[in-house]
Amino acid sequence: MKYIAQTLAVLAVVTPLTLIRPVSAAVTTNTGAKTTAATTVLTTAQQQRLTAMKTKGDEEIARRLTALGKISSLLQSENKLTASDKTTLISEVTSTTSGLTMLKTQLDTETTLDGAKTDVQNMVSEYRVYALILPKVHLIKLADDQSQAEASLTVAATKLQAKLTDLQSKGKNVDSLQTTLNDMTAKIASAQKISSTIQSSVITLQPTDYNSDHKVLNGYNTQLKTAHADLVTARQDANTIIKGINAL
């Protein structure tokens, strides 16, 4: 039947969940102008240490800028993010990239060890690229992906309910199929609650939030796994209902 083919097409949207891999480093947002201490004469050892600090700092900034460039390209081509989430994330990645670029210029012109040390510390504490920005983008992307799957399954559930109601009106016993459909809608609702909560909670997080609480992103991966499992069950329920309808 035509509605069966349409329903099966809709169900194909539930894709395997790709979890975020743990990250090992971190970064943050705007670096304000800093007055460098008066230039002092450094010993040879101090000058070597300053040079090494600048070199390492530049390498770490470059590594972060590369990661941000990749995530920016991903965001630009992403078509499952909501318009508002996409705009917010692109803006944040762009701002972080600009801040780190300016920080590199500042670090390269430092003439004191204290100044260079502060810049390197700011690279981590003010930007939180690895600890917050990148995980944040991936969490929102996964949540938005699942929201689309939830919407598609909701459409499928509505069509299946209409068919069961029609069959019941014709004297068919659809009690067991209705029970399965009830489970399907419950699983969709459960997944929707998780996805929407993650979207609203994570999108506003800033490096200062991570600095205050390093566990600010804890638990969201587990919640997304639960939501994905709910959607898989909902799809299985739909397939069971379709087979049952065809058997009547």
C-alpha cells in the first residue's frame, strides 16, 4: 500500500549515533589587550626559555586554529542543524578563531617570560577549544540530527495511527498493534525530551562556564545514547506495526 512505502521511507532517517570521542586538551574566547611589563634584559638562559615558550605556544595555537578550521567547514556544510544553532555555533567558532589569532600576535611580541607565560595560559583558560567548543559543536549537531529523526518518526506514527483507527472501524482487531504504537510514541517523546534539553542547555555554554565547572558537559553523551536507543526501538515498533497491518 502507498502509505506503507511512505512510512518505510520515513523510517530510514534514524541513523547510527556517532559518539564524541574524549578529548585531551583545552581552550576560550576574547583576550583583552594586555600591557606588557617594561622590557628587561634577559640572560641567555632566560632568552632561550622565552623563545621556547613562544615556539610551543605558537604550535598549540596553530593546532587549535586547524581544529577550528575543520569544524567551521563542517558547520558551513551541515544541513541538519537548526538555523539558530548553526548561526550561533558559526559565530562562536569565528570569534574564537579571531581571538586566538590575535593572541598569537601578542605572544610573538612578548619580551618577558611573565608576559609569554600569561599568553600561553590564556590560550587555554580563555578559549577552551578542546574542552568545550569542539565538544559543544558535536553535541548540538547530534542533538539536532536526532531531532530530525524524531520529527520523521512522529509523522510515521501519525500515519500508522490513522490506519489502525480505520482498520478498527472496519471490525479488525488491532489491540496488540495499538499497544505497540503506544510504545512507539512514548519512545519518540522520551528521545525528544532529551534532545531538546541538550540543545537548550549546551548551546549557551561559554569557556567561563567550563572554568567554573569542568564537569559541565558530563552526562550528555550518555543521554544521547539513551535517546538514540529510544529511536531505534521506535523504528522497530513501526516495522512491527506495518507487518501486522499487512497480515490483517
